[in-house]
Amino acid sequence: MIEFDKFTLDNGLQVIVHKDITTPLVAVNILYKVGARNESLDRTGFAHLFEHLMFGGSVNIPSYDEPLQLVGGENNAFTTNDLTNYHLTLPANNIETAFWLESDRMLSLAFTEKSLEVQRNVVTEEFRQRYLNQPYGDVWLELRPLAYKVHPYQWATIGKSIEHITGATMQEVKDFFFSYYAPNNAIMVVAGNVETENVKLLADKWFGNIPNRNILNNVIPQEPEQNETRRLLLERDVPMDAIYIAFKMPEKLHNDYKLLDIISDLLGNGKSSRFFQKLVMESKLFGDVECYITGSVDVGLLIIEGRINEGVSFEVAENAIFEVINDFLLNVSETELQRVINKAEATLTYSYIDVLNKATSLAFYEMLGDANLINTEIIEYQKVTVAEIKSSITKYLKIEHASILQYKSIKN
């Protein structure tokens, strides 16, 4: 059981405190409720751009990293389609440095042309290196718009186009910041050897005077049900032919979410999974196959991806995948299910030894509506039955629900 206290400042900042006396460190995690889903069609990649801009100097502090390093701290951040998350760890006796740094950049960034230009260049270089100049790197640039036609999940966090970032003006950047980066659109978690009363004092001292803002209330269009197979063939300079099959799956809080999460592990997580055993070890049609989920707040994706061995056609590879799915539907066993549930429980338990992981998860579940979900998530996995898994496969993993991306190697 992970215990915590909660309170909210007058400006709307939600604060969660988790006391952990086993560590000399404190983790401070600030989640902003803004991700790629909040961007406009013609200006994508802004949430990810701000992941970088937030380290480029705030209104009163020109360098974020230097003061933190001087007190023995370290930091990082990540962006998803649903949120942007900033986190740092430092010795507990230096906790006020974290409040000083985070409050200043929540108040306002420096918004200098130099910082914007530097971070634009960093992001565009990342776009080229990770998405355009790497084998299979453009998979999410192609698979997302194939699977989503209406929902803003149709573009990756990096954005749809480099031009959306290179063309970003200072006014657009300021407008985006003041529309989303605000105390009333943020959740702060402080975890470590701390006292709630002290955190209250520090939160009020450093964040209490930051004004709340008019948060842009995006209307997120919901993706209609898909009832026909979608296909896209790409010819690329990649080492092997590859196939990606995406099925729509329920949103994070849906009752069937954990069923599909378990199914993805049973089918394609590790060398004991069905796909690896059947398609890699036995039939040798694939060099590797895996299955995973996107874990989205709205309707997400269950992805099957495989590298196809030389001489095997896309048709044979695809049919083999669906044969394993159909066989799995008939023969999934209680032993297999329990093995995967035990593994999930162990993974969660060990991950929460780390105080930063606890802080990040508490913030995420509070964003979903209830931080206590951190204590009940494994219970929901333990409730999954073989019968429920079989019914979910027939409901979600149908060919007419699939978006299929094929990479054809120009070497073959």
C-alpha cells in the first residue's frame, strides 16, 4: 500500500505527498495536462518542443540545470500524446531548490529568441535522426494516421512535420505556454523522506502566488469504430521486411483495458510468448515478433510488429500471425495466464521501490481521476480470467479492425 496525502492550493495546483523514510532522496514530479492531443492540425509537436523549452531558462533563472547540479540533483522529462511530465530527484535536505526551480518556470519562461532557436534546432535534429534517418523510424508517422482518422492521436509526439516546428513563432509559443502551463492544469507529487506540513509550507511559499490561467478547453473528437481493414505498403531502405498490425483497444479506464494488456503480454512479450515460440522458434517465419499496447487515455492501440525472414511473403506472415491468434483463442491456459499476471505483479512491485517511479505514477493516476489507482491496479489484473480473455480477442482482434503497415525492404 502506497500511502499519500493530498491538498490543493487556491490557484488550483494539486499536490500529493508520499512519505518514504527508506531513501535520503526526494523526488518532485510535475505533470502538466497537455500532450500532443492538445495541438492543432497545423501546429503539431508543440508539447514536445516545450519539453525542451522548459529547460532553456525561466523568467528569473537563466539556467535550470546548473543550480540543480550544485545541490546534487538530476532531472529529466517526457512527453506523450496525453501529458507532459517533468521530474527531478535531489537530497531531501535540498528540497527547496526544487520548489524554487519548478515554480519559476511555471510562472513564465524567459521566452528569448535564442532559446527558441536552440530548441527548435534540437527538436528538428531529433526528428531527422530518430524518425527520418533510422530504419523503421517513420513507423509512427505512418501507422498513427492509418489507424486514426479523426482523433489527434493520428500524429506522434514529435509532430506531423518538421515545418510545424521550424515555422513556430514566438507568439505561438507564448500562446501555447499560457494556455496549458499553469498551476490549475498541473499535478505536483513530492515523494521521499518529507513531511506533509513542510511540503504545504513550501508549496504555498513558491507556488501560491502564481496566478491560475484560462486553460484552453480542447474538444477532442472521438475516433469512430473501424469496420474494414486498412493497409499501407512502404518501400524503405530497411534491413528486413517488416509488418505492423494495429488494433483499436479500450481507453485506460475501460473495464477491458487490462484484459488487452494481459493479451499483449501472452501473445508477444518475451521468449515464452506465443508469437515468439510459434513464429520465431518453430516456423522460423520471423526474426522477431512482439506485441504491446500504447496505454492511451483515450482509445489506444494494441500493436503487433515483426521482422519477416527473407523469402517469406507479407501474405504468409500476416496469415501466420492470425493463425496464432486464433489458436491462442482456443487454447489459452490458466497456467499461461497466471504466469503473466505474476510477472506483471512483480514488475509493478519492484518498480515502486524507486521513489521517482512512485511519484510519476501517483501524478498519472491523479490525472486520470484518482491517485489511489496506484494501489488497486494489480488487483484488477488479478481478476482477469481465461473466459474474459477469449471474449476480448473475438471482440477486438478481428481482421476488419486492423490497420496493417508493411515495410518492404528495397534490398529484397
